[in-house]
Amino acid sequence: MSVLKQISFKVESDLKALDQVLCYFDGINQPWIPKKDWLQCQLALAEGFTNAVRHAHKNLSQEISIEIEICLKSDSLEIRIWDFGSPFDLEGFLEANGSQDNRFAGHGQGLLILQKIAAYLSYCRTDDNRNCLLIIKDLSANNT
């Protein structure tokens, strides 16, 4: 599928930048995207960004930026979030925590939420020593 809209931007590693991130995201919204899908993508973006700030960049300077790319296709929305933190085994975490009842856990819920929202979810180390969180959300066929 071809890319209909795409944005790419960098923000400081600061939770206060979440409003800016969501503002950029709103700029690619289209009337044909089902509201439920849009809200789930917005939640996924917020969770991914806050995880990068709180965990990946926990011991790094706020000036070290987080890069975000969002691609809107006719049938899906792809979110990529790059950070400079240490590598993290997402698959191992999800495998270890996915089947447990974590409703009262203090952390880790965001990744489980991402897993439920995404048709595809990965977190891998890139050649330039960054990590890339990839979230792909399939868009519903109907406009509800």
C-alpha cells in the first residue's frame, strides 16, 4: 500500500513534549479513519513516547531527542519511535507478562496495551545504535 501521509519529527526527551507529539499526530488525521482506530493509535503513540522518555532515556539528558515517524496508508497506520537507550527485549517481556493478570501492577501495562492495539509490534536495535519501536495498526474497513 502506498503512503498517503507521512510526518517525521524530533522532540526533546521530556514528558512535557507529549502535547507537541500529539499535536503533530493530529495533523495527519483524515475524516475516513474510524474514530476508534484513531484513538487507539493516539494511545499507542502516547504510550510509546512516554516509555521512551521514562525508560529508554531515563539516565540520558533531555536534550537527546526522540525521533518519531508516522505513516498513514489506506489500510494501516505505522508509528516508529527511535530512542538512544539500552537495548530491551520486548518479545521476552511480553512473553513473560502477557498471560499474567497485571491489572494491579505498577508498571509494564503500556506495553501490554500496545500489544493489544497493534497488528504488529516490534522493538529492535538499529545499525546507528538506536532502538526503534514499530507499531502497526490495521485500520477498520467501516467508518464507525
